[in-house]
Amino acid sequence: MKKTNNRNLEKEILDFDRFETNTPEFPLQSGERIMATDYTQSELKKLYDMYTGNDYSYYSPVEGDRVKGKVKFISNDRVGVDIGSRQYAYLDLSKENKAYREYIIIDELLEILITEATEDTVKGSFSDLVQQQKFEKIKETIGDDHVAYEAKVVELIDQGGYWIEIDGIKAFLPGSLAGMNKLHDFESLVGENITVMPVNWSKDKQSIVVSHKKYLETLIPRTIRELDYSTRYKGFVTGSTSFGVFVQFNECLTGMIYKSDLDDTWSENFKKRNINPGEEIEFKVKEVLSHKKIILSQNYNAYDPWEGVEERYKQGTNVEGTIKKVKNFGIFIELEEGLIGLLTLPQSMTSEKLAKFIEGEKITVKLSVIDRETRKIFFLFANQKIRKK
């Protein structure tokens, strides 16, 4: 049997006693070995603090914390992450999104969300952290008119709206914001993919409020520019009044077909009040007065004054028209029925001079712009020069 050097053993024991009695001064140099172990001074300090409760360096996790730690092991059902606390944080693999597992790598840093923290156990989740970050990112874009998200409508709820999902994040879509006009079939939207924009935060539902209507409104200017007045469009009825039928088409546009512009079949149904929301209808675009006022027609053979307009009227020439309306900013002048343009007035125009223009009287003006595609006409005073672009 190998003999033990009692003197050396005694010295080691004395050194260890000094380590205990002098804590936390630690007069030994960092890395110096104590007793017959492989522990360094710093390692022994951690052990000492762990068992005496004098731990000033260990992190105490709290539910809701976001922490980074090193992945120490991965088993079939869980992951152990060293987050600098007295014990590992454990991830339940059955609850982790399979798409995210590729980011959980042995000996690599991983940021997680603490989901439970007690004296006995610490639980965390990487998937919950990713979802939380996605949620915060979407919430930050509330009110941003340049951000939209693809979403799926997953559930119709009793309060008059829908639960939708944006990349796994739940949000609330009010029924009033689910389309350009009031929906005639609320069930039809369930399961559909739509584009939405975050608009508010609901404290009651603790969720982000989104709008499909706001997104559709951003499409209106471009969609109007792309309209072809010679094309027959299809849309669906959204409602009717005593003077005509409202129609939604091209996803984001709403127009009116006056009863005088309905064909025989639709006119008969209109008289019998036999027109219902959701019915498909065919028509042409007759005139665009503004983004919110588009005139449609089923009188396909009716005279269109814009046909061949460039041949009848030349830009830069003087033309005669009839004063239709006099406003402070300009005078609306009709060349012929259906062809009305604007004579813009200078800011120096006094009310006395403006009063000389009488509605219904003839006036000679210079044709500045006539655009068949946009159906816009602008005039200048007859003696005014057209500025070169």
C-alpha cells in the first residue's frame, strides 16, 4: 500500500480551512489548486457559494425573461441550456416548433424565453421567444401605411369579426374592416388568404387589430389608372338605392350603375326590387369622377363622346364651350355632352372678375390637355400660352 505523506495532507487540509475561514477574501491566486482535486479557486468559490447561499454571481431566472445560454445536451424529449443559474433551463422538444429545431445546436448559444421558474425547475422555450418577437415586430408596424402582411382567416367569431393568423401570430379582424364594403356572406371568408395591415391594439382582446379594407384602399389609385373603358368587367352587387345599384369590382373599386344605365333584365329586376347583394353583374366603366365616385353602365351601344376625341379636338387650339359651374378655384366648361374640363383660375382672380363668368353662357378657351385614357380635360384662357414641358 502506498504511504501517505501526512505532512503534505495536513498542509492541504490547513489550506482548505483557510479557504473557508477567509471567504470571501480568497488570498490564493486565481487558478491555484486546493486539496487533491482538479478544482480551481474560482470553481471552488462557486461550489462554496452554492451551498452557503452567498451566491452573488448566479442568475435567478424569472418567468418572462429572455436569456441567452449554451446548449449543453439534447435528448429525445428535452434540451438542457446553461443560462448561468444554479440549474439548467429545460426545453420540452414536443412543444418546440419542428421548423426551429435546426437552430438548437450543442455548445452553441441559444436565446430562450423563461416560461416557468421555481426552486425545483426552470423551463424555457425557443419557439415561444420567436413567436413573441414576431408579435412585437407586427405590433411596431401599427399605423404604418407601407407595411402589409399575408394572413389566413381561421375563425369567424360571435362579436362580428375574425381571428386571423400572420405567420402563426393571432390577430383580430373586425367584420367592418374585412372588405371594401359590407360583406354579404361572412362565412365565405373563413379559410381564405388575405392581405392585411395592422391598425390598432385591442386591450380587451389583448391582440393586434388588422384591416383588409385599408390594404385594398392602397390599391385604388393604381387600379383606376389601369381601367379600360372599352372592356366589359364583372363584379358583384353590394347594395342598391332608389337611383341605382352599387357594384364592387377589380377587388378594390366600387361604382354605381344608375337605373337608367341598367339593361332590360336588370332594369326589370330593379323595378321589382329583386336585386340582392352578392349577385354577379357585367358592365363597362362610363366615367371616373373620383376614387369614390365611379360611374358604370350596361348601355354598351350608347354614344361615348371620348371615342375619337383626339380627332375632333386638338391640344393648343381655341375651342368654344358652355360654362357649367363656377368655383373659386376654377370653371367647369362643357365642350359637348359628356366632355367637361376645368379652366384653372389664377390666385390673383378677384371675386369681381369671377362674377363676370355666368353659368350657361358660352366661352372661348384654349385646350391645354385632353387625355382619353384618364378622361381629363384642362383649359387655359384663350390668350394664355401653353408652357413647354
